[in-house]
Amino acid sequence: MDIVTALLDPQAYPEPTQQVELVQTHISLVFLTDQHAYKVKKAVDFGFLNFTTLSRRHYFLQQELLLNRRLAPEIYLEVVPIVGRDAGVRLGGRGEPLEYALKMRRMPQERMMDEVADRNELTLQVMDRIIAILVPFYQQAETGPRINKFGELTLIAYNHEENFARTEKFIDRALSKEAFKDIVAYAWGFMTRNEELFAARICQGRIRDCHGDLHMRNICLANGVYIFDCIEFNPRFRYSDVAADIDFLAMDLDFHGFRKLSDYFVRNFAQAANDPGILELVNFYKCYRAFVRGKINAFAAEQGSQSAAARRLALDQAQAYFKLAWEYARQG
């Protein structure tokens, strides 16, 4: 039974809907009804995540529900089974689960932060509202010895090495040899020169259970500020310095051409959080985040399940993010 085809049928859903729209990412299938979004994880293994079994997909959907309720409880509703029934497929109800889906309240696409920014409607006041949500979030986020180790330089270096190793195959397709060499040299040089800074961040309690994927498409500016879609599949990408988290959003603002807003966000967050040390790490973590986005888009460009147009767009995005990472490296 083709579950994807079945879930494009409005009759498969517990609520009435006029239509169902499918949106794909490199790791998920998202089925949009009139009122809700149902996320199904793809059976993929990228090394840093593994969704190849039904039990794994179920577990990580439950983790996604739990973790995202920290910032967006209004959006994240429940994990529901997808069952075979009456020679068809239904969301919810009794029966042997064929798959699982995370049920979320659908948010207005036109109010996503990147689209708001594209209409030049992003203001300093919006940034202040985001800061007002994030400062207490990080203050209350879990920390301690188990999480602190992810702020150690050996772990930060490992994350960089993994990124570089998995990205080498994209040289001359998504980034040049010169760019790759400069980015690698900058990262290792910064880490070598700043061992005491990284150690101080741990002592100051700046390593937390963060969001992990804090960019503009994961923020909705509707009748409030909703920050969603955190990393659930690997805590190594979520346990980090708060600076690494907020610099992701700062980098994305740069990527979209809003450098003044980016600078404002970082400076004012650092002041509100009483964390001036963030300012010493901005360029380093922006470079890291841009490189990660380049890597993710490069992987997406190779997925045969995507259309040729989608793969071309992913490659274009990968090239643009790698170019931005190179810019940060040369600034450093």
C-alpha cells in the first residue's frame, strides 16, 4: 500500500478538509490539511540521524512533540498512528500502525519570518519580541555535566570535523577547493586560539539544551511569536552553547540580506541575557551554521525522490550558504 498516495486523500483524515498538500524536506513528508499539518518521517539514514525503522520514527516523533512544546505548545498536538482500515489508510483509530505522524496546528505560511522579511515587514520590535521569548527559554533550559560536555572543545572540534569530512565530496559542485580550505583553516585556527574562551563558557553555564535549528523558516509571526521545529533526532546538535543557537538566526538574517537586524539581534540578546561573551563567538558560529546549511542542502540536492527543480534549488541554496560561510571565514 502506498501510504503517500493514500495520505493525499482527504478521506484519510479525522477532520474535514477540502484538500491535502504535500511538502517534502530531506527527512520528512508533511501533509497539510485545511487546519493541521501531519509530519511523517522518511526512512533515511544520514549518519547523524537514523529513521530507518518504524520504532525509531515513532520515538523521534514523540521526542519532537515533547521538545517543541517548550517553545510552541499551541502548535504541537499529538503523535497519531497511521493505520490500515477498510482497504484504505486512516489517521488515528484502532489497527496495526503502518506509520506514525506528528499532528500540528497549521500556521499561516505568509506569516513565516522569512516571508515577512521578504516583504520588508521585519522590524526591530519583532526582534525584541523574539529576544523576550528566547532569553527566559535559555535560562530555564536544562544544563549540567551531561550537557556541559558538548561545550568542550573536543566535541566542538568533532562536530566540525564531521561536517568537513561529509562535505568534501561536494567540492567543485557546491563549493570551491579554495573556499573549503579557507573555512577549514579558519575554524581550526579559531578553536586553537580560543581554548580559554570555550572553557569559560562552560563555567558560566552557557551550555544548554537549546533549539538547534533556529532559523527564519522555523519562526512564525502570526498573532504571537511561535518558534518551532527544534532538533529532536540527535541531542549532539541541540546541546550547545547558547551563542551557537542564536547565531544560527543571526546567520540566516545575514543570508536574507538583513545584516543590520542581525547585528541588532545579537547585541541586544547579549545585553538582555547578560552574556557579553556571545559577541566574541559571533563570526565563528555564524560560519559553522552557514556551513551546516550548505551541507544539508547539498545532501538534499542528491535525493532522487525530489524533483529535478527541487534538487536544482537545493544545490543553488547549498552554494549560497557555502559562499556565506567562506565570507565569515575570510572576515575572521
